[in-house]
Amino acid sequence: EGEALQLREPLTPQGEIHLEILLKENACALKRRKAVEKIYRTRGHYFIKVFFSQPTFCAQDSDFIWGVGKQGMRCICCNMAVHERCHKLILTACPANIGGDDTAGAIIARDHDFERRTYLKPTFCDQCGTMLLGVVNQGYECKSCSLDAHKECRDLLPAT
């Protein structure tokens, strides 16, 4: 199964030491490890570079995120999608990471008042940037600021 190395050495004034080293291959150690992703921290958000598989809009400047490979960045806590150039411009604290050490200087404002809505034209979530899918009641719209969001994303939208 593996190679063995045996060693016997006499000891003075008396005795003998026996040493055996068994060498065997570890198949798991030979596999390639997953690459370590860099995390970009801004106002409590933890952004990583990602590939968007469907049309996505930036939460900072509302422009379409496009390109080849990893086109933009997404917060691993609240799923906010932004351009790579926009992640440093975020002014709102991450709602999923409130009270973190990195939220100094963030804007704190009032909560949203969401109600379920049926959209008659293609509409994108203002949090994650992806399309609100479905025929009826596709998402939620804030009564006061008109932000649109998925059910999963509405609690993650920063207050305005």
C-alpha cells in the first residue's frame, strides 16, 4: 500500500530504539483547492466579484451591469448588486450587518412601507438588480419612495 522506512539504533549505555515511518499517498491532498475570493468591505457590506447570469442593474447608479466574466459585485450579506466602480460609493449601511464596525458615516433614514404589486412591464429589483418574475404580484413597491423589490429583498433594502 505504501512505502515503509524502518530504523534501528542502539542506545548507550543500554537498549535499542525502533523507528518505523510509513509513507502513504493522501488522495485528498492532491486535489486543487478552491481559490480564495477577495472581499471588499464598504459601510458594513461585504462585496465579492460575481458573474450575473441574468440582466442585472446596479443599486448605486441604476445602470445595466454588463461585461464578460465577473461583471460586477454582490454583497454576501444583503445581495446588493453594484458595478465594481460603484462599490466604494455606497452611502447606506448594510441592513443585514447593522452595528458592524464598518458602518461609520452611513446614512440612517426611515423604513419603507411596502405593498404587493402587479407590474405590467418588465421591472427589476432595486436591491439585487434582477427581474421581478411572474404574471401577477411579482414584487413589492414602497408607497413613499417607489422602490421595487422581491419578497426576499424588501427587508434588505436600506431605509430612505
